[in-house]
Amino acid sequence: MERIGVLGGTFNPIHIGHLAIAQMALERMHLTKVIFMPAHMPPHKNSHAVAGAKYRYHMVRLAIEGNQDFEVSDFEIAKRGKSYTIDTMQHLRQQYVDAKLYFIIGGDTLSQLPSWRYIDDIRKIAEFIVVNRPGCVKKSHDIKHHSVIMPGIDISSSYVRMRLFQQRTVRYFVPEPVLNYIKENHIYET
């Protein structure tokens, strides 16, 4: 039986922390593959601060190139509108009828799960894999999940964007093909 992990996010831009989370979940949970799912329009973010969906999709594609265990899906981007996890997981359940599905999140998102749209339906489709994040305090609730511990990589997309706005290097924070793509397409310039 296939064991498929799904890592959703804005990926604005994708960075080494995202890649490390996916790799660690893949290894520790014995996943067949991880599907990166860039959001078209995250419901919890200001769309003005988010690079265009096509740019974020291409950055993910470039970042995972060469890793046969990683894929990127344009489902949420092609669907357009706000990206809700329930829609994505229902789509994937239809696509992978016999697979076991897992939704990968960072520890900082764990406390927000009870407020997600149709969380009980999501839980029927997939199990959650929670990867620790530095500085994140675990809050108690009844949502069953698998915990994956990894070395702390305290990096965020907002930190990467801040450095870019300040015209500071983000080398080693994002894969080199992603950095080149950002420069070539003038993404995150003021």
C-alpha cells in the first residue's frame, strides 16, 4: 500500500526548512512519496504579500528537481480561489483510492488544527504528521497525530523575504535554482 505525504503551504518562497521537513517525514514515516501542494490563495494570508501562484509553483518544482521521492501538484493553483485542505484531501483521496494519506504540518500549526474548516472530515481522509519547529510549544488537544522530531532549522519564508527586501543574500536558505529563479523573475523586489 502506498503511503503518501502531502505538504501544503504558500511556499513564499520554498526554503530548506520545507525540504528538510518533507525529507524527515518521508524517512521517519516510511512514506512512498511526498507531494508538495502550493496554495493558490491561502485563506489565512494577505494575498498582497504573496508572490504569484505560478512563481511559487515553479520555485517548488525547481527546489525538488532530482528527488524522485518528491512531487509537486498544481491542483490548488489550477482550482483557483481560496485553498482549503479539505478540498485538496478529497481530491487526493479520489486520485489515490487505496493509498494511506498523511498531511504534514509544522509544530506551529498543530494548535490551529481544531479551527480548520471541516477538520473532522480531513481526519477521516488522512492522518497528521507533525514535525517539530524550534520555539514551538505543544498545546494539548485531542487531534491524533504522528510526531516527527528533527534538528532545529529556524528559518521561515518571511525571514527569507525580509532578507531579499534588504538586499541581503539568501544563499543557503533556498536552493540555488530557486535563488536564480527569484533573481531572473524579479520576485520579492520592493
